[in-house]
Amino acid sequence: MTNVTDSTTWHIANWGTLGWLETGLKAIGIIAGMIAFSQTTTTDAIQVDNIPHGVAIALLGIMTLFVAGAILLRLSQREVISIIFAITNTLGHAGMLYFIIYMPTDSLLPVIFAISYVLGEFVKQRFLITTGYTEIGQETHQMVMLSRGLLAIYLTFGIVTLF
């Protein structure tokens, strides 16, 4: 697998072991986000307890917009698994964002969310390097650098949620 382009037919790609491992790791984060959303019991007022909490909200807000935008890319590619993942990924991010905005608690769910995405990005980088996978005109090294940036954001998010 070297390139995913816009397709005229709906299809299911062969993602291989690393692709499914990345999906599985990030699915843990998606589930954590959905559980967090289900545990949110108030919508009274936005809770920003301190600067690290505000940073966490900002980082996850940016990432939620980023993953929501990926839905359009996946729709243009017409790859069924990617579309399902993009939609659930957005829901998981939005659920976690809602949770940290309204329920600033000592919950481990944001940390689990962050760890699963950090590990998923590590696997993604290996996937990109070993398969040569590219999309939207990027070269493999550009995609790896993007993944490293995402990894840094998720790692920072996880760290600031501990404070």
C-alpha cells in the first residue's frame, strides 16, 4: 500500500497488522472519550480550574476540529473502514472535550485517552515507514512528521490533565 487517492467506488483497504494495531489502540481512546461523555452530569458552567486545565481544553479543542476535518478526506477516498473510524474518532474526541470542559475531576479517562493516542501514533509512524503509505500528495517523511506533531500534542494533553 503506497497511496490512497480519491476513488470512484466504495472499498475496504487492506490495512495490515500495524494499521489494525493503530486502530485498536486509538479505539481505546475513543471508548474512553465516549465513557467520559456518558459520565458528564452537568452543563451548568464551563470549568477552567487552572492554566494546565485551560491548556488541555485548548489542545483537545484543536484536535477535535482536526479529526472532524478528516471525515471529509475519508469521504473523498471512499474507504469504508476509514470513514467509520473518522466518525467515531470525532465522537470520542468531542466526548472527551465535553467531559474536560464540564467535569474537571481527577478521572483517569483523559490520561487513558492520551496514552492510547500516543501509542497509536507510535504504531502509525512504524506503519508509514514500513509500508510507504502516503495520501493527499504528501511523502512518507512528511506524514511521519505530522504524526510526530500529533504525538506531541496528545502527550502534552496527557501531561497537563494530570495537574
